[in-house]
Amino acid sequence: MTRFFLLLCFSVFATVAGAQDVAPDVLIKSISDEVIGIIKQDKDIKAGDRAKIDALVDAKVLPHFNFNRMTALAVGRNWPKANAAQQAALVDEFRTLLVRTYSGALSNYKNEVIEFKPLRAAAGDTDVTVRSQVKRPGSEPVRIDYDMEKTPQGWKVYDVVVGGVSMVTNYRESFNAEIRSSGVDGLIKLLANKNRSLDTQAGTKPK
């Protein structure tokens, strides 16, 4: 999972005026360039300042992910079994988990290069896949695909596939195993404990 998110963070997004009217591949590329530029120029981020890294993730990554849909897909068939309060808690903890993991990955950026493939989509499509690959000197390129949906707020990512492995599918097996063992509340507790552990490792205070 660490390698997965390390790769995933190299193509992060930001809020842009008029983003609703921007093609999904153009949006990802332009904002990826912006974020990588920030990482390269900010000495504190390059030095591993987790407060600034967290702020970068909050501002640039989160606005373009549909965490409700992502969490529902990750929980899978057990999602309808959770009540409204449990669903909200799951979304909150899953979102926090991704923030913590992104922050750790951003602090390890090593001048990777991202190449984007031409978008294969018809006019009027509201569900598309943006394809890219990440290149690092001395390593094989890694393919990263973004499944995105068009919403009234603009294009949102609801799954990321790295090297053929879906993020939501990858989580689904462990999430369902925990629910079978300890119920929905058990999964919420597991995610909360994981987030606290990541905070402790990073030396940051839980939000």
C-alpha cells in the first residue's frame, strides 16, 4: 500500500476557477504540474514539514475526490448495512487515512515525470478514465488510471488504478474482513486507530 500511494500522490489536483468546464485530462495535467512545482520550490515541504504538506493536500488534493462514492465502493456490499451515522464516520476516517498517506508520500517526491495519454471519451460522457504513467530514472514506468465522474461541482475522482490494481477494490477485501469479524463499528475503530498511528509516526497532532 505504501508504494501504491507513493505513486498515486504524483498526480494530485487543486481547486481551479471554472474547473467544471475543463476536460478531465486537461484538469489533472495542469494541476499536477502546479502541485509538483510547489513541491520543488517549497523548502519546508522538501524538508518534510508535515504541517505544510497537510495544508497542501487539503487545498490541492481533496477538492477533486468524491470520498462518499469512494468509501461506498471500498466498503462494497456492506455499505447499505451501515446506518447514516456509521456511513458518515466511515467517510471521515477513510478521508483522513488518505490525507495522512498522501502527506507521507509527498514528502518523498523524487523528481518523477508524469506522462498523460490522449483521453478516450465521447462528447457528453460523464464517466471517463484518464490514463497516465509515472517515470522514475532506473525504474519501469508505472501506469496510473483515474476513474472520474462529472458532477455539478466539476470532475471528481472516485477510483485510482495503479499498475492494474484498483484502490477501492484493494481496500474492499480488508474492509469486508473486518466487518465480518467486528461489524461496521469495528471497521470505524480500525481506521481511527490507523489514523492515530500515522499521526504518531509523523509527529503531528490528530485533527
